Amino acid sequence: MKETTCRDLRGACDTEIQGATAEEMGENSKQHAMEMMQSGDDAHKAAVASMMELSQEEQQKWFEDFKACFDSLTDA
């Protein structure tokens, strides 16, 4: 199990996000962002909007880069 912060995943806060795989961490990050947006958090709304402005190819490249460095993240 690895952990990093929401901010390190292009998010807006220092909440710890954990996952056993890069994909699981990505899903947990997405769930966190959605919960924060639903609560009206403008910083998370802006972070999600920024990610959505990336092309599909740019988003895929970002995730591939994240997967490549996943093993170097802090153990939870």
C-alpha cells in the first residue's frame, strides 16, 4: 500500500490518498475530489477543471508518468 497527497495528484489539499496500485490510488483520488466538490469546495472544483482542460492524450501521459513513479511513493 502506497500513499501520497491529493496535491501531489494535481489536487487541491494535503489529504493523504492511499492505494495498493496506481489505478486504485487514482480511483481513491477521484472519489475524494468528487466528495470535496459535492461539499462545495472551490479549490477542488478548480483542480478538477484544470485536469479536464488537458487533452485525453495529456491525461493519459500524466497517468502513465504517475504509474512509472508509483513504486517510489511512501509506504502507507
